[in-house]
Amino acid sequence: MLSRLLKILIVCLAFSAIGSAAIADEDKQVKPIHFTKEQQEQYFPVYDKPEVKILRKVLNAYLAGKSKAEETQELDKFSKDYYRSKFVVMSVDPGVFGGTFLTIMFQDKQDKVFTAWIYSTPKGPELKSFDLSKFDDEQVKNFQIRYKEMLEDKVHCL
């Protein structure tokens, strides 16, 4: 009797493990996120934030050859092809030592995710740092799939 119960338990555990593995594989498949109207209404005002507007202004000044030396040094690290494109804000985070970190992806060149540090100075907000975010190629590809709706939205971007 005990042997039979043990066999049943082992079979159940085996099916459970197979089922869990199948679910885990299915969960790994990245799918696009579709935002509700309420989620969109919460997200869209991000483009009205002064830090986000300043970043677009800095990028435009850089493209026109009119950026500050410090900003030029930061932006020279990457191709101007990125900056010609509009960008999508993926996150806005306060800096531990002040300022705001913006995580962005450019709509027309989606192979990288960037982080911009905008810091308020007595002269006004300035771009203090612009660099690659710490995401590997697979994570970037997942962002392209997951946030496809945002990346294709030509209205809510800068």
C-alpha cells in the first residue's frame, strides 16, 4: 500500500515538475504590454516634466552644434542618429545625491537603452551624464517587444 502511494506521489511530482517547466518556459516568452486608458493617463504626463523637456532641448542644441562643452562631451560618446530620433521615457527616478535619472529608448534606433542624469543648478537644469543603461542585448530585445506600443507611439514621445 505504501509503495503504491509512493508511486502515485512520484508520478504526481513528475507531472507537476513537467507542468512547472512548461509554465516557466511560457512565462519566459515576452509579450507586448497593452496599457489601459488609466495607465496611459498616468504615464503620458511624464513628457510634461521639466527634466524630460530639458533632455530634448539639450539633444536638439547638440544636433545644432550649440550645446555646452560638458554636454557635448557626454553626447559625443554615441551616434547623432540616436538624437535625431524621438525618445520614449521608460522610467524617471530621483538621484540619491540629487537630480533626476531618465531611462530612455530612441524610437528610430532601438538597439540601446540610455540613462540621462539631469541635475538642477543655480543656472537651471543641466545634463550631467548620458550613458548606456545596464541592460544586456536580450533585455533590450525584450523591451522592444514588451513596450512596442510605446515605441511606435509618435504622439507621446519627445
